[in-house]
Amino acid sequence: MTIQIFDIAVQNKATRDSKKRGKNTSLKSTITVPHFKGLYRKERDNKKSLTGTFIISYFTCLAYCVVKYENAYRVLANKHLKKGDKLVPVVLNTFIIEALISAEGFSTDTYCQGKTTGAKRIERHLNDIELDVSVKDDVVQGLTVKIVNEVLSAI
């Protein structure tokens, strides 16, 4: 039987974090989003104080689902369309994520930093996470169904 040092490290971190939470009441109300660095706090009376990284992580995964289902629809629609009328697949890009964030009523100040646009802030966040997710020419690559499902089910 081989010892999985990464599993041991995760267990040790969980133990250390739980000890910290015992002493610090603010940490008890913090939830980590798996795979991403996004955090949010659960406030009293069911109010949530969302961080910019949480918003970007959540809406990136949501946008992934929207693009996936839209492309499934387009594949079906293309079976009934003439060759010149075929619908091209949609790619997941930072502008779709930004549009979803705006559609949910979050102001650009929520997820922008300084004078950069929301799309650049999203791109920087996605390039910084500890995954094989990358952004090239505003197109997000590397997300998987497994990652997205784990993130969305944790919230």
C-alpha cells in the first residue's frame, strides 16, 4: 500500500483549519468553493456577503453550463437547417461571464479592480486559479463538467 502524501496533506490542512475555526468565529461562517480560490461568508439572517472571486468562480461555472446547453441545442437545430444556415458553436468567453454577472444585478464595481474592465478582471482571476484553466483571447479553456458540478453543488 502506498502512502498518498497529497491526501495526508489535505487531511492535515482540514484538521488545522477546523482548529482555527474553533477560535475564530468569523472563519466558521466562511465557505470555500472547491477548485477555485473564491470564498464567501454566510451572514446572519441568511444574508450573504459575496467576494469578487466567489462571484467570478460561480458565474464562470454557470456560464459553462449555459454554453454547454446552448451548443447542445445548436447541434439539434443544425440537423434541420440548410448548410448555409447552420449555427456555429458558442465558445465560453469572459464576456459571457461578465454578461451573466451584470444580468444578476451585480455592479461592475463588485468584480472590477481599479480601471480595468470586468472581462480583464475575470481573465486575471481565471489565470490565477490552481487549475488547468486558461484564458486566451478572452476564451476560457480547461473547465470540465466534473469541476463545474463540484463547484455548483458546494454552494
